[in-house]
Amino acid sequence: MTDEPSKDRRVKVYQLNGEGQWDDNGTGHVTLTAVPEENTFQMEVQCEDSGNVLLEHKVLREIDYARQGETIITWCQTDNPDLALSFQETAGCTDVWN
């Protein structure tokens, strides 16, 4: 067993800009951590090059998440720009989606 991140959870993080185009915010690996007291999960994407956090997001029922195709998850929030995760592998997208 290795400490290397799983390839199936490798993602690109995209953010919708003011012109309606998707900006690439970097590539990294997504992890989900249960937050039992809130009955939710905390999602984090850590940059594969720098180790910096590219995205921190609390998964909430009131947010409209959508799966597009086999490898993309998008969501919209009222006070924030639209975000998308594009997975390298279908298995990682399915794992996070479920």
C-alpha cells in the first residue's frame, strides 16, 4: 500500500467566470471527510503539484449538484460562482457522486 493519492480521484477544478467560460483552477486529488454531527461531508481538493488546497466545500442538501456525463460534477451556489470537478477516471466520479 502506498501513500500516493488514488488516480481515480484525480480532478481538475473549474470555476465559471463572468463571461460564461470555465476557468481551470488547477489539478489535484479530491477527498471526502464525513461530518457526522451535521450529517454531511467536507470535500477538499489538494493541488497535486504544490499541495495547496484548491477547493474546500461542504456538501449540502440545498445545493443543486448535477452529474454531467461520466466524469463531471457541477454545482451552483447563490453567493458563489458555479463550480465543476472533472475527474480523470469514471470510477472516481461515481465514488464521489454516490
